Amino acid sequence: MQKAILVPVLYGAGKTNVLVSSELNLPNPAVKIWEEKAEIADLSTQICKGKVIFQGVFLKQIIFINKESHLMEHYQKHVPFSGFIDVPCAEPGMELKYKDVLVEKASESKLIKTPKKSDESMSENHSKPSKVHFKQVVNIEVEVYRKEKICINDTEFD
């Protein structure tokens, strides 16, 4: 006796790297960045003909040393990003599996010092918030599936 079952069939795969770059305005002046953390806070996809479109939110967290109080402070920012992955066989209605979503550990963050102006007093210059410019790479790899019906002999499983 034959029995029909649905099985996922891999139709295509693809991957891309996305550069997430932004400038953060810290709430207080900073003398040093102590620690950084980065993660994907949200990621959604839409399958179109020949590609997978994605949108996400990147969460960047920074612990820094306050220039005035010398205490550690925490700041975080959500940075939106988007892009697409070419998957030639992709079509609307297919299923998607994330094979890999990775925030690369190596990042580039630069504390931008506020330039001193000759007409400003030292106390005014110290009270200006600092800026941090960061660049981080996100790797996204997907597989696109379609469920297909196959017939099997159920006597094979007795």
C-alpha cells in the first residue's frame, strides 16, 4: 500500500554580508570605550522571485568610561538594516530556513573626540557628549525549501 507524505526539498541557497554602520551620540562625554556587544535584535524575510529580501534591527551596546565622573556607563542603540540575497530558484510561497546569522566579532568602533575651540572654556568642552562611529559586519545565509508530496510504500516501515 502506498502512502503520500510531504517532505521539504531544497531549491536553493545563498548568503551575503551586510555592513552595518552608524554614529552613536553617547549621553555623556566619554574618555574610553570599555566594552562593546552586538547582536541581531530582530530579523524578518520575504521571499520574492529570485531573491530573499531581509530587514533587521541591529542592537549595539557600549559600556564606556564617563570623562567627568570616571564611572562606567551603558548605552545602547537599535540600528535598522536591510538587504537581499540572490537565490535564483526562490519563489513566493516557499519556506525559508536560516542556515547562519552571525555578527562578526571583529568590529571597528572609533570614539570621536570633540574638538577643542579656543573660545570655549575647559568646563564647556568637557560637558559635550561624545560620539562613537561603528562598523560591524553581519553574515546571513539562507536556504529555500518547498514541500513536495512523495509516495512511499508503507510496507517498507513494517
